Amino acid sequence: MSLRHSVALLAATAIVSILPPSASALDTTVVAEAYYLMADGDTLAQAEEKVLQRAKRKAIEEAGMYIESTLLDVEKTAGGRSFQASSLEIRTIASAITKTEILEASRSFEQDRPSFFVRIRAIVDLDHLQDAIRRWQSEQQLAEHFRRLQKENSELKAQLREMKKTPLGVHTLVIEPPGRAGTREQARTLLEKAILTPHLRQKLDLTSEAAVLDPQAAAPLVVRGQTYLQLVSAAYSKKAKLSEYSKYIDNARMDFDRALIIDPQNIWALLGQGDVYTWLHRTDDAVRSYERALALDPLFDIAHLRLLTLYTSQARKLMTAKQWSAALAVLQKSITPHVPDGWMPYYKEAYLLRSDLYRKLNQPAQAIDDLSAVLRAEPADMRALLTRATLYREQLQGRLAKDDFEHACMLGSVEACKQIP
């Protein structure tokens, strides 16, 4: 068996050097050619399609762009026959190549197998390709974040199983006599160790000792409360009963409450308090805690995200109850007037939900604005494309509707292809 795995590499020319600042769309014409050796499992039509796909891929590469592409060919021989399974995944081709012209095509034999050759002239839309790159980079970041969360979750589950075998009890703490200098410094050292250790039992022990050494410090209580919430999350992901992890919620609640008595303006304690209320389904209380944290620090992004999630969930429930105006009022609080591009993936569901509300309230212009905001950040969002196209058509903006349907069709939507006049 032989395995040939080729991945397209980063071209020397960066996107920003190709696209002129004033251009809104830019096409480039590329001539590319490719060969393909037919496998025993291929039909003639499949072989011709594969050689054409390879030519298109080379056209994009020669346009000087970085693309996501994976070519995996596995060849094996069994019973005197050769079999080749080819998988070519280039998600950028559909949105990048707008027109293909076959200049030359031929067949020959090589090693007693049909060999196919094709030379094409392709028009590559660099704007669409740039959008595809941006989507791919975003997906890569999300995939890496998901893999990291899976690893952390697996470690938390293992620690939870270990802690069930040896339940938390009363630990004997070695404490220096009150008044001895350096106890606060010792508490800070213990807290730093607790923050760095991934082991939850050790984290709880270290923060508990730090809290005793420095009873007027809020930080050990906050870190311990967060650790209890990690245990809650791990137990919940294992579909444990509420009775199995409710004690962790109670312990976290007490730690955050005590921390806020010591330091009423501790934004991390307020965040933890909001998280506890969220686990207890006390949404209004959770919102108030997050809002207090943001009032103290408007740039506290974690609280901002928590609040956005709660508002979106509230609005969805109100929509289910057909309380359109109330749902819209909730979303208006969550969506700021000018959302930075980097935040749009987090706001996407809120924007889509609000666009649905605007449609139900017969406000198509506002619905189109929200869908356009989503598509600026994620041009291939099929739901937004199809909905905006439908709204454009209802508003008798035929050209704009046609553009959206064509874009969705090019990305693989059969429904959109049927709508193109």
C-alpha cells in the first residue's frame, strides 16, 4: 500500500498585496493543467472529474493564495487488481472559480492504465477566495478551541471519578501562629500554586489553606469557587443527577458571597455569582450580577459573553411564547450599536434571532440589515443568505435577491439553485 498526501502551502504573495485598497471585486485569469492516472475502481466520468478538480486546484494555487486543500490517495492491490480511493476536499473552489474553460483534454495509457490530461483557463474571484480563507481560519481556531475543551473535560471527568472514591473531608492545615509576619505572602504563594495546578483536589486544598492564612483576601475564595464550578461542569457533562453535584454549587455560592462581603467590587466574584445563579436557573439574578460586573469594568469581556448568552436564551423563550415585542426588547439590550468584526461570531445567533423578529414585526429593512451584518463576518452562512434573498425578492429588489441565490447555489444549496430566475 502506498500513501500520497499533499497539502497546498502558503504562497509567497499575501492577500493584502493582491487586493488593491479601492477594489471591491477582483478577478484573475489563470491557465493550469493537471494529470490523473485512472484507478481500477474509477469510471471514465469519475476520472475526468478528478483531473478537472486537480486543474482547478492548481489554478487557485497559481493565483498566489493560501487555500485549505487535502489530497489523499490510497492505492492497494488485492486479487491482482489495483484499487485507488481518492478524496479531494477543497472547499474554496466553489466560491473562488467563477468560470472554467477547457483548452485541451486528452487521454493516453501509462503502465497499462488510462491517463487523463487537461489544460484549463479559470477565472478566480479573489474576493470570494479571501472570504473562504477567513472562514477557514475561523473554523481552525474554533476546532482548536474545541479540541482543547475536550481534553480539559476529559481530565476533569477523571479527577471527578477520583474524588468520588475519596470524598472531600476535613483536612488538617499547617498554619503559622496568628500575627507571624509573612502569612499573607504565604497565602499569595499558595494561591499562585493553586491557579497553576490542573489538579482540582490540590487546587481546593491550596485555596482553602490560603483562605485561612489570609481571611481578608477575596482571591482564594474566588479561585476555590471557580474550582467548585469546574466540578459542577464535569459532573453535568457526565449526565450526573443534580443531587450528585448540588453540594459543589452550594460551596461555590458561599465562596463568592463571602468574597463579595470582603470586596463588593470584585468583578471575578460577581462573575462567579452570576455563574452560580445560571446553574440554579435564576436568570434575572444572574443578569444582575453580570451587569454589576460590567458596570465596574465595561471591558470585562467574559461577563459580556455570559450576558449575551443569557439575553439570547431569554429572547428565544419569549419568541416561543410569541411575545415578539418583549423578545425584541431583550435583544436590543444585548446587541450594541457597533459590534467589532472579531465579536461577530459570538453575536451571530443574536443577530439571526433579531432578524426573525423583525420579519414577524413586518420590519424587512431592519431584518436585512441584521442579516447583512452576519454575512459580512461569515459570507457563506446559508441561512442568512437564503433569508436575505427571500426578503430582497419580497421587497422587489430582484437583482440583489438573484445575487444572494446565486451565491448560495454556488455554495451547494439546491434550494437556492431552484430560485434563480
